[in-house]
Amino acid sequence: MKKGIYLFMFIAVLGGCKQQLNFVKVANNIYMNQIQAFGDAMLLKGLQAYREKSNILERLRYSAANDTVFALEMLGFQGDLYLTYWNKVDTISYTNTEDKPGYVSNLLFTKYMMGLVSQWNILKIKEEEKDNSSLIPKELVYATRIIIRKNTYKVECVRFNDFFNLERDCHY
């Protein structure tokens, strides 16, 4: 009987491993989509290096059968980095501020911005960029949506200037 239980557990573990996406390939696919869409080779190469170094995609809990993962990424002019990945059940943030790269428990982008990205409301994001991206220097934010269905995935990307509305975003 014990052998049967161990065999079942072994098969379940193997089956679970088989259901995982190869996040190195997903990260490379994000990079290639961003290069094609935006052409910011130097900046995007830096983001890709941090994406790989952080292993952020491998830490996120997700369903290989049916899930959508969102990402916001920003690499500032001073070399400061902000990565936040999330879905319905998990949120992970990674930054290199204070010369100490690592995971942090706080959100690195406003809840409002994350909400617009979760809705994949590109028109509203572009409207917000137009109305509320008065920060100087203007820093680019890269948003990504990874749609996972039956252990396959599709990557979509959009780029916009960081936006912030003091009245709304401090209380949101």
C-alpha cells in the first residue's frame, strides 16, 4: 500500500513539474516583443538582465492551465529598477534601490496604475500618460500581459511614461 502511495506522489510531482512554463523562454519572449515594438535596445537589455537575475517569474504562483500574469517594469535614469509581477493570487516586487537588489513587500507602482494594467485598458493608460506624466525626467514604464492557457502562453506589451496624480494616487 505504501508503495502505491509513493508511486502516486512521484507521478503527481512529475506531472506538476511538467505543467510549469519555462520562464527563461517567457522572459526572452517578453524581451523580443519589447524590442520589436519599442526598439529601446539598451534600456530593454538592462531590464532583461534584471528580469533574469531576479527570477521573478519563477517565484510567482500561477496556474499553467489558465491564468493571466501582469508586469510593470521601470529602469530609471539613475539605474534604479522597479519590477512588479502579479495575478489574481500573488504579487511580487523586486527593486535595486539603496544599492541592494532584492524582493520587497511593498508595491512599487500605484494601485491605480496596476488596476489599469490588470484591465489591459490601453486607451485609459494613454489618457493618463497624456494628463498626468508631468514628472521630470520622464521615465518609461513597460507593461506586459502574459496570457497562459493549457501550458502555452501569449505575451502582449505596452510602453508609456510614468504617471501620477497626487490627489488620486496617495489615497488609492
